[in-house]
Amino acid sequence: MQFLELNAQYYEILNTPNIHINTMINLIENTSKHKNRIAIKSNGQSYSYQDLLVASESVAVRLLAGRNDLEEAHIAFLVTPGFEYVQLQWGIWRAGGVVVPLCTKHPLPSIQYVLEDTQAEAVIYSKAYESLLSPLFEHDEYQFIPFESIIAQAGDLPEVSMSRRAMILYTSGTTGNPKGVVSTHQNIEYQITSLTSSWEWQADDHILNVLPMHHTHGIINVLLCALWSGACCEFLPKFDAKAVFDIFCKKEVNLFMAVPTIYFKLIAYWNELPENQQESISNTLKDFRLMVSGSAALPVSVLEKWKTISGHTLLERYGMTEMGMAISNPYRGERKPGYIGQALPNVTIRIADENNQPIEAGISGEIQVKGPNIFKEYWQKPEATQKTFTDDGWFKTGDIAVFEHGSYRILGRNSVDIIKSGGYKISALEIEEILRSHPKIKECGVVGILDDEWGEIIGASLILQEETIDLEQLKIWLKERLPAYQLPRKYIFQKDLPRNVMGKVTKNELKKMF
Ligand code: MCA
Ligand code: AMP
């Protein structure tokens, strides 16, 4: 069924008197305050909160299929960021399910991993992803539901308590495969409200969302903060510097949040424009209320250049999939370049030594966090969950920082095997495991190499079984197994990897070899 046809059906229901908001999820109940405001702009269309309620109810009723409650069944979905995405997210929640958003850029093996690991009950997909998913259609453990088959319908929906599981997002670590981070509705609400209050979100805000929608940054900081506030979230499903500036120049957007790589790319594009266009963009940006950077360290050079272009000192904040945001520079007050700021409301921070003992200001140690924003568990990984908390309940982030001059400053991570590239967290070990499965590769070492644009790019040192390898063939082989952001960008070939006396690969030595 065509989307517009579907939409017409929604409007029919919309004109009926009973629209259900029978949930206990505050984010959704909140909409009664601003039903007629625009919630989402995508694909050249605007959708009100009322539209979102009606459309998500259809999804919920379809998924329930006669049951009273999905009882935390895991529902995965693969659709392009936009109204459909939000309709599914809310529909799954309203039916009592747990959302598992899939990454639109992942190759099939990565998607299959998530489906198997979460034991998804159903996968909802839009037409654009049908051919990608089709090899899985014969698996009868999941129900595959074409998005286009969801018809407009109303029905009874369960009450869903805030303590229930709501979302699973995947994050890479230093051991094993990516882990499913499970957050409850309560966790999500705390993650939202600490930001909406600190950054003074308002109903007349309008934010542009260019981020991938399987990670916290795009989901919580951009989409859900906007929806909590009665504001508008406009989607641009694929980042493109020209398209971003074109949308900005319509003068509707007044908020923007992105990773440092995106600001780097916007600056590079702006630099190439003729002077009159530069001026016009700069004038538009000056009227913004707030611009935020996060997910990776913001280079001071990017902060300074962006300030000359936009007049804004980017607000840098710090967070993690397991906790949402924890530390932020102030909305009002001094934003210190190179610093991530202070603890957000309801979040308690300490810097601890290797024995998990708090240490005094001015000395570097691990950031440890407590608060109602912290996730519930890694899905079906009780040992990993336990290991990531201290005995007295502090969440161990693995990030090393120092508190000085009233602010936290990040110094690095406690593992060289975690790479941050373009704002994505990437495990060197996962890439090594795939490389080692190639018949011509005997051994390998993967590291992050500092890069102005990407933060880090991935470097791979290969020890071959044979004399040579066709690098172009290898890249094609890898593309079938890894998303683009996880592909090595630099290769070196060695006889052996640098090792210490114990035989362990010394990754810091390896980094220097690139
Ligand atoms: C893509 N390319 C890369 C990388 N990614 N090259 C080096 N390193 C990379 N990481 C290359 C592609 O191969 C391609 O090259 C060209 O760049 C364009 O690829 P494309 O996929 O189109 O890239 P893009 O769309 O321009 O992506 C750049 C991006 C994207 C928009 C910055 O990386 C992105 O959306 N990052 C945000 C990730 C994010 O949201 N993280 C938050 C995690 P060629 O044409 O030669 O093939 S949540 C989190 O971290 C916590 C909670 C927090 O604090 O927020
Ligand atoms: P993720 O696992 O994708 O949620 O990434 C979380 C990680 O991103 C954190 O543990 C940090 O290492 C990094 N990160 C997030 N924000 C910042 C920031 N402002 N500066 C430096 N690193 C950051």
C-alpha cells in the first residue's frame, strides 16, 4: 500500500472521537499537552503528535494481533530514519514490546547477529531493505513484517509500567561480540529529562536530525528530547553538508547536535563556498538557540573554526550508550574548549583509581557514574553486566579523565582496543577476528590512528600466509562483512607484530608504525 493511501486511512481514524493514550509511558502521555503541534518532518511532509499517536496505535494493534500485551517481546525494525521510524518505535512501546532498531548501513551478517542475539520475535522492514533481508526470510524463528502491510486500525492497548525494558542498542566492547544494552522506560526518561532541563528545551524548538537511528545520540538527545518537549524533529536520513545548510537556510531549525566529524565536514564545505553564500549561512547560524557536539572528543581547532563561522561556542557533552549523557558543559555559563563540563542533574560522577577508590581532583582516573539513567543490563550477559559495575554499584565507563578548574577533561580510554571513528565506537578485536578468518591472512593487528576528520581511522597490520594479497579483493570481501565505518583505511604488511616479552601485541608500538 502506498504511504499516502495509508496516511489517508490514519486521518479517517483521527477524526473519530477515541484516540487512546492508554499507556503509563510518560513520554507518550505527555503528548496530550501538544497534540496539534508538529512532531516530525520527514520526506517533505509534516506530522503532528496526533498523527504519531494514531499511526503508532496501528502498529501496536498489528503487533498485538489479539494478545493483550507483548510482554517485552523484542521487535526489531529496519526503516529509513523519519516518521516511519518513530511510528514503529512508539507502536512497539505502546504494545508493551522492546524496540531493537537495526542499522541501515549494516551488511547482513551484522543484522543477523543482532536478530539472533536479541532473539527478536518480529522484524518490521520497509521496501528499501527487502532485498538485503530476503536471505533471512526462510528463518521461521522471526516473523518478517513489511512496513507497508501495516494497516490503519485502533484497538485496546496495555498499560506499560516505567520499570519495564524498553530498548536494546548494541555497543562494542573489549571482549567478545557487541553487547545489547538494555534500558528501561525509566532509564530513558531520566536520560531525556536531564537534557531537556539542562539545555532548556522548549515546545517551539526545531531540531535537524542527521544521525544514525540505532544509537543514543540520534535517538535520545535529538529525537526523544524533542518529542518530550512538544518540539519538532526534522529528519535528513543521510548526512550531506549541502543539504544540511540548505535546510538551515529555510530558517526553521534552531537546534543542532552532531559528532565532531560532522562539524569538520560542514566547515570543509563552508570553506569552499563563495563569500556571499558563506555570509548568508553564517547569518542564519547566528540565530540558532543551541549547537551541541558529542560522541567523541571535539578538537579545539574545530570548536574555534565553528565559532568564527556560526558565532556559537559548541556545547560539548559526554555520554555513553549505557547511560545516556552524564557530563555536560553549561547551557548558560562558560563552555570551556577541551573540557566536557560538569555532572548533569541526577547523575553522580567520581574519578576512581584502579582499585575503584575515589581520587582527589587534579589526578587522572576512570570516570565512574551512578544515577537512574544507568542501563539495566547487557542482554543475557550477566557476567559482563556485573563486571561493568563496582561492588558498590558505580558504573565503570572505561574513560580516563581529570577534574580540574571546575570541569572534567577526557584524557583517553583504558583500552587501546576501542576505536572512535566518526563518532562510532568500534572494537579492534572484532575487526581482527574477521580479518583472521580470511584464508590468506595468518595474523593481524588493528589500531586507531589519529585523524583530523574522523577522530581516528582504522589501521590494519597484516601478516600473510602467502607472499601477496590483492588489497582491492580484500576490501570487497570485508565490505560484505563489515559496515563502511568499520573498514580499515590504512594497511601495512609485516613479518610479525610488535610484541612485549610476554608475547602480547604492543598496540601503542603498532600505532607508531602507521
Ligand atoms: C565512512 N567513511 C569513512 C568512515 N566512515 N572513512 C574513514 N573512517 C570512517 N569512520 C568513508 C566511506 O567509506 C566513504 O568513502 C565516505 O566516507 C562516505 O561514506 P558515508 O557512509 O556516506 O559516510 P557519511 O555518511 O559521510 O558518514 C559520516 C558521518 C557518520 C555522517 C559522520 O560517520 C555518522 O553518522 N556518524 C555518527 C555516528 C553516531 O551517531 N555515533 C553516536 C554513537 P568512499 O566514498 O571512498 O567509499 S552514541 C554515542 O557515542 C554516545 C552515547 C554519545 O556520547 O553520543
Ligand atoms: P558509545 O559506546 O558509542 O556509546 O560511545 C561512548 C563513548 O564515546 C564514551 O565512552 C567516550 O569514550 C566517547 N565519548 C562520548 N562523548 C565524548 C566526548 N565529548 N569526548 C570524548 N569522548 C567522548
